Amino acid sequence: MRITQCPCAHTVCCQCIKATEKQTFGKLPVTVDVLVIFNFQVTQACTLTGAEIKYMEEGYVVLDGLLTSHECDELRQRMSEIVEDMDVPEHCRTTFSTNHDEQLKTQGNADYFITSGDKIRFFFEKGAFDDKGEFIIPKQRSLNKVGHALHAYEPLYKKVTHSAKVQGIAKKLGLVNPVILQSMYIFKQPGIGGEVTPHQDATFLYTEPLGRVMGMWIALEDTTLTNGCLWFIPGSQNSGISRRMVRTPEGTFPLTDFTGKEMEYDDEKFIPVPIKKGGVVLIHGEVVHRSAENKSEDSRHVYTFHVMESQDTRWSPDNWLQPTEELPFPPLYTK
């Protein structure tokens, strides 16, 4: 067997190795690609695709046509019904932000957020409420996201999360025992959809070793340069992480804090990644990405969830998100 270091120097697990050896399948000698992804060896007879290579090298890849237009519309319609029926107490009318200081103030201080991992809860855009906590815009236009257990409690979202296509993607990447960590519906409302500052998902979803978490980000509408598509720094998953969001000791406030600081990134290194309705982008847990404000008249609805390879992986007890008795992290693969 001849083993050579992959050109990207690292894979999803930051130990990218590609090996080629001659093996015999039946009577025909074939060349087999042996990959180490998520720290597990995958043998694929001549099936290493451009998409897999791009994911390994750049930390993300877009796959078109995961969902049909009709399936996207069904998810949007169901979310519209959920929002119409929501009943949010005044003290839970919390705005959502990825800004470092504002996260500590709005999310970290809110028990509503830190206990949302096994529930379906509502997080609002800035400017959705007046100083008395009353809506000042229509509630269908007020939300930043809904999370974090749609995959567990909403049948349509559960069906998509466990679909044959999604399971096939995970198996193609060599995931042995993937579990679902969380799920979100992100609105990116027209005119007020907020900026998501540069970040790495592993900041919030930390594992040992790193490189065990992947996001699946499904566009339920076209995502464009004008309505806030994602931007990535290709290859940035190879540089580790510079900060973590962690729980603080019980009985202290805020409920979460950050260790370290997000690095400063060269804006010119970010590449825009528009996605067609129904497409999905696979997001390495350490790749740096962001999105701009939505200043257009079009929404940018997305369903996204994160999976973790659980085999030989330690989920940090310091993460804000923790499995519960009511909802342990469910397996992605169904029997």
C-alpha cells in the first residue's frame, strides 16, 4: 500500500490521509481509494467524487437537489403554522445575535436559550419588539430562528433529517454512528435579517477530538448575494478554533461565557456561496463562515441541523447544548 499526505494536509478530522492500493473485487483488479474521514477509514471502489474532495480540502461543499421545491414549500408552510400558533411569554422575548458581547448579554443570561436543546423555542430579530416587549412588526416577520429540537418533535422536519438522501451523505463521508445534536429553522427576514458574524460551529459545539461535527444547511429558498447567502474562507477548517462558548459554574451569571476571542479575518478571503432552493451545503465544524444582513425584499428561509460522529468522540460537558433524559442525541441512521 502506498500512503501519501493529502494535498489539503488535513481532513474533517484534521488528519487527512489518502491511500491507494490494489485490491481484487471478484475477478477484477480495481484501484481503491481509502480515506480517513472523521478518524475512520472508508474504502470506496473508485467513488471519490469531486464533492468529497472539495469538502475535505475547503471545509464545505454544495450539493444541489437534496429537496424538491414541493418539499421545501411543505417545510415553510409548516413553520408558518408553528409561528402563527406560538405563544411566547414576555420574559422570553429574547433577541438573537452572534456578536461576542451581545451573545453574553442576550443568550447567556437567558435560561430560555440554554434549556432549548430539547424543545422548540423562538428567537427574535432586533427591532421586533418595543421597549415594553410588544411586537412592532408582524410576528411572521419577527423571528430570527426557531430551535433546537425540530428534528425530534416535528414530523416533517424529522422526516427530512432522517431521509435516505441525508443518511446516504453521512455514509458516503464514512460516519459510523452519527447522532443529531440540534436543528434550527432560520428566517433571515427581508429588510431586517441580521448579520451573522464570522464564526466556527465548533465554538459552540465542541468535541474531543475536533472535527467530529458537520452542519447540513438546506436552502428552502434561493440564497443569493442580496438576501444573505453564506460566505466561507476555504480551507480555514485546518487552523483549529480560537474561542469557545462554555457553561459557567452552576449558580453563576451569565449562564455562559466565552473563552478566547474570535480571530480577525481578512474579508477578501471570504467566498460567497449562493445556493439554489432545495440544495444543501455541508459545513465542517471548524470552517470559518458568515452571512451579511438581508437588505433585500426577499426572505432566506433555511432548515439546518448538526450531526456528530459519536464513535470514539467526547462531547464536551461545558457546551451550552447538552443531551437530556427527555431527548438524548438521537441516532441519524434508522433501521
